[in-house]
Amino acid sequence: MQIPLSEPSWLRGLPSPFYNESHFRFQRACRAFLDKNLHRDALDWERAGDVPADLFATFAKANFVLPALPSPLPVEWLRRLGINEMPGGVPIEKWDTIHCMIYSDEMNRSGLAGPGGAITAGMAYGVPPLLHYGSRELQEKFVPDLLLGKTRSCIAVTEPDAGSDVAGITTTAEKSDCGQFYIINGAKKWITNGIMADYATMAVRTGGQGSGAKGMSLMVVPLKNTPGVVCRRLKVGGSVTSGTTYIELDNVRVPVFNLIGREGEGMRYIMQNFNHERMFFGVGIVRQARVALSSAFEYCLHREAFGKPLINLPVVRHRLAKCAAMLESHTAWMELTVYQLANMTKADADTQLGGFVALCKANAGMVLDECARCAVLLFGGKGYTRSGQGEIIESIYREVPGARIPGGSEDVFKRMC
């Protein structure tokens, strides 16, 4: 018997206008690969605090990192590298945002964001600005190895004193006297995949302090074995395996060649990168909520108290029904938003959907909070214990702040919208 709420309606056999055969094909390929290579060990890895060193290479070899990229894919680059199809036999030119949504959903089906994030965050958020705004010469240097998984990237915007207020960053990039280098000083904090990455797509201030958004630029900053760069892993409450990192930069010399696009345009590039980042992140959050709620439903079907299964108690059914309504209504909104992204140009989506995508991501975090809290309460002491039957619920609930804060905090989103 399929546990109620364990899958979105389109995977329960109900009709939907959004999905075609290629979406179903890709979903089946994802499920088979991820069950074998990610989900069966995800909780063990999260418990241990890291994923295997060769996991990324396993995904890259099977082209299972590329689905984290936004649609449309960089078709010309992929063909040059001998890649003509995505997993499931989807032609690269037919790839759309719905395929990407399916990938994010399946990557989080263990209920944990960390193991999947250890694979996807750099490709999803760090590589796109290079593809969209980097010069041809800059792309020639970095893109082939990034797409093949030979090197890794991350996005580095947030700082100790500047998170959702992106224009408040203080990391400086000043040109050397010879004019051939930027000298970078500052710090980046809470950088997902930073400890694993060879490069950071980094937001820096080239216009001097006080220049606001107009003084920001983006550039490719080498991390590994780079003089002046110190990366240390941060101990955060959840998503331990995703490699959250603090990056210190002390007189780091970066060639001016590594500038992405034009100097002073960094804020615009970052904002236009957000639709994909927030969509991809938000979809994974909703799958975590689904895992929490369906696990609680399954537990209540079998757990007996006061001489009857918990599911027979009205208060239990009320809790489950309230969260089910939130989860299913948000899923419908999310699917519609992704469909709109898939059927609009990037330029139109950036201007017309930015606020709605941000709000959808913010609401996903609130849905997760409700569903995870419901599951903890219904599991009781088991849901508060880092082992045993309720361990996954305890882990998901610990990840709620990591869903509601990164990518732009919830309260900032609601103010903006």
C-alpha cells in the first residue's frame, strides 16, 4: 500500500497538464540511480558528517550533476563535450525547468537536504553566472572542466555581516598597480560546498565602500591551494554533509581575466541568478515536508495508544489534515510557477516572476516547518531522538532553519513581495 501523501499527485497516477512522457522517463531514471547511489546511505552519511570522497565523481560520470543547471541547458558546450542526452534519454535541447524540478524533488527524497546539496549546490548556483554572463574566453578556461565534473564551483555572496542584504557586502577587490590583478580582502560565510570547491563565483566590491549595489562585481576566485585563501568548515544545525564553509581572503591575487561580465554589474547578475536558485531550493524543501508528513502518517497507522491506532484519534487526524492541505496546495502553486518558468524567456521570467518565485520559496519553508513539527509531535519522544525509529524526523526538523533562512530569508522575501 502506498502511504498517503508520500508522492505528489502526478506520481500517484492522477492527471496533470504539466508533465509529458520525457518527464516521467527522467523521473524513473532519477529514482533508480539515486536510490542506489544516494538515498540508501544518506542518513548514515549525514550522521557521519560527510559524503564519500568519490561520490561527486560517481554522479558526474553518469551526468547526474548536470540536471542541477537551469533551463535551457548550454547546448553548444554540452555537444562539444560529447553530451547529447540527459539521464532518461532526454535530448539536451528538450530539457526544461520541469525536468529540473523533478531532479531537485528526487534528490531530496531521503528527507535530508545535506547529501544531495553536497552534489548539486555548486552546479546549480555557482556555474550559471559564468554561463550567462562570462566572456567566451573566460568560459573556454573554466566551463569544460566544470560541466564534466573535473572541477567544482560554489556561489560565494553571503558574508558575516551581509546576508539577505546583498548590497551590504564589504569584501573588496582592488586592482593592483600593474593593472593585471584584483587584490581581494574580506570574508564569506555559510558558503555551501565551499570546502569542496576549486573555485568560487564570488561577489566582491570593486567600486569601493559605500558604493552600494553599483559597486559590486562577480568574478571567479580560485580557492584550493591559493595563497591568502583559508577555508574552514562550519558546524551548522542541519545539512551537515553539504559542506557549509567560512572563507577568509587575505590579499588574494586574482587575474582581471577572471571578471564575470562587466565591472559593477554584479548585483544584476546575482539577482538574475536567484530565480533558478530559489526554485531549485524550494522544490527540495517541499519534498522534505512530504517525507516528514508521510512518515508521520505511516507511523500513526500502526502505532497504538489508548487501545486504538493513533490515526483513529480525532486530534491526530486534524493535525495530519491541516498539514496535508498546506502541503498539497503549496505543491500545486509550485508546479504552476515552475511551468510558467518553463514557458517564459529568462528575461521575462526575471522581471515578472522574481517576486513570486521568492514568495514560493519562502512559503515552502513555512510548510516544512508545519509538517516537520507535526511529525515530531506525533512521533513523540521518538521524534526528538537522534537514533531509532524517529531519527529521520528529528533530522528534518533540525533542518527547518536551513530552509527558511538561506537563499534570502523569509521575512525579507515577504517584505519585498
